[in-house]
Amino acid sequence: MLGIEQHTLRYLENTLRLKIKRDERGDRLYSERDIDTLRLVLQLKDKGLNTTAIKMALENTEDQGAPGETALQTSRPQANLELADILSIASKIMDQNEALFEQNKKMEQRLDRMEKKLDQRNEEREKTIAEFLSLWKAEQEGRPKSWFSRLRGK
């Protein structure tokens, strides 16, 4: 009916914590409302939302429903209204994700600049140490050898 594999249904049920009725053998019994909810989930996935965002959207629609009523218990016309609400929430989540992506990009750029500065300072430090060592070696070559060096043969 939905054009998806059984394992995908189980995955969606587990990750989204959908309450699907079962018979005495444990087989799932999908109601029309369950199918509508799964269609909605698949539409949201097609729009690019991940399962966490879809779960948040479903929880928000459950909170907006009547007391004791879940998203799986709503009527079909109300499901279309909820679809608009869910899409609105999903849009907000996508905007927040975009803002976080931009912040992450800026942080990566800042980190790259800091790494370049650190590399530059390390190169300058290594250059200074190399100059110091060459000066020290030149100074040591001009000095007469110590009695200990002569004794050791160096």
C-alpha cells in the first residue's frame, strides 16, 4: 500500500514510537489512521526531514490535539490540517538546521584561521630555535676544547 519494505515499517515504528495495534500472535494490524500517519511520515521524509525532525513534528501535533487524542486517532480532514501544521513545524526545523549549518561553517572558518596562526607561530619558533642553535654551534667552534673533551678525544 505504501510501497516500502517491512523493515522500513518496523524502523519507522520503532524510531517514531508509533503505537500500532497487534493481534494475539503479535502481527501488526494497521488501521486507516495508521496508514495516513505513515503516508505523512513518508511525505516528510521526501521533503528532506530526518526521523528526529519527523518525530518532533508528530509530537507537536499530538500536543495540539484534544486531550487523550493522538495523531493516529484524528479524522481524515483534520489530518490534512495537521499536515499543514507539521509542514510548518518542519519548515521551522529546517530553518533552524540551516542556521546551525551556517554557524558551524563560520566556526570551521574561524578554527582554520586559528590553526594557520598556530602553524605560523610554530614555524617562527622553530626558525628562532634553529638560528639560536647555529649561533651557539658557531660560538662553540671558536672556543678551545675543554680538558674533558680532550680527555675523551672529542
